[in-house]
Amino acid sequence: MYRKATMVLLILAAYLVQSTMIRILPMGGVAPNLLIILTSCFGFMRGKNDGMFVGFLSGLVIDVLFGGLIGFYALIYMVIGYLNGFFASIFYPEDIKLPVALITSSELVYCFLVYMFRFLIQGKIRFGYYFVHIILPEIVYTIFVTIIIYKIILNINEWLEDVERRNA
């Protein structure tokens, strides 16, 4: 119960920070994707099911509040959470290389899928421009923010595990 409620609160907080406060200080017109960080972290820290849960809710929040096609972002985030869940067995909390690599890969997959389904289908075939001006700055910004907030998410995960052990 605590785990699901905490995840929902983290998703809402990440969305609010991502959509409001970080837009004040954008880098190159893009902002870091906190929901990708959260989805990826819960995927490789807690496994496929929690990764899919956080991914689905994160995407659904974007779908409902950002507009567009309901379910588009939910599906993308859910798949990203699921794929990160495959790495739960080799995740070590002390090592930041795996989280940074997985979050970078997740952000790249996310940006590529958004480009394919939101722009390429409309006939906007300027991938080079999109990659240099949108994808690359967003990945760099997301990596920088990941290095800063990874420890916070790790501490929340450890707290959730302690609560689950005490309740069991």
C-alpha cells in the first residue's frame, strides 16, 4: 500500500516539477524528463511490474494533462519501465553507471518513438535537426539531473523496502 501511494505521489511531484519549475530554466528549449528517470529507476530497482506500473501512470498523467491521444505516452512509458525491469537482477545501488546508461537509453528510445509517431508520420522528415536541437540537449539535461536525483530515488526505494520488510 505504501509503495503504490508513494509511487503515485512521486509521479505527480515529478510531473509538476517537470512541467512548471524546470521550464523556468530550460537548456536549449528543452527540459529534463523526470518521468523517464522515475520510470527507469523503478524498473531496474524494483523489477518489471513496478516499472510498468510507474511507466503507465507517468504516461497516463502526460496523456491526460498534456493532451493528444490518450494512451500514447502511457504505452511508451510502460514499455520503457518493463524493459528496464530486465536489469533488476544486475542492479547494484552503489554503481551509478548502469542507471545512467539505462536512463540514457530510455530517453533515447522515448525521443525516437515520439519523433517517429508524432512527427515522421506527419511528413516532417528533418531527423538531423530534431536530433541535434531536441533529442541531444534533452538527453544531456536528463543525464545531468539523473546524477543529481538518483541518490534521492535510491533512498526512497530503500525506505519502501524497509517499510515492506517491517510490515511482512
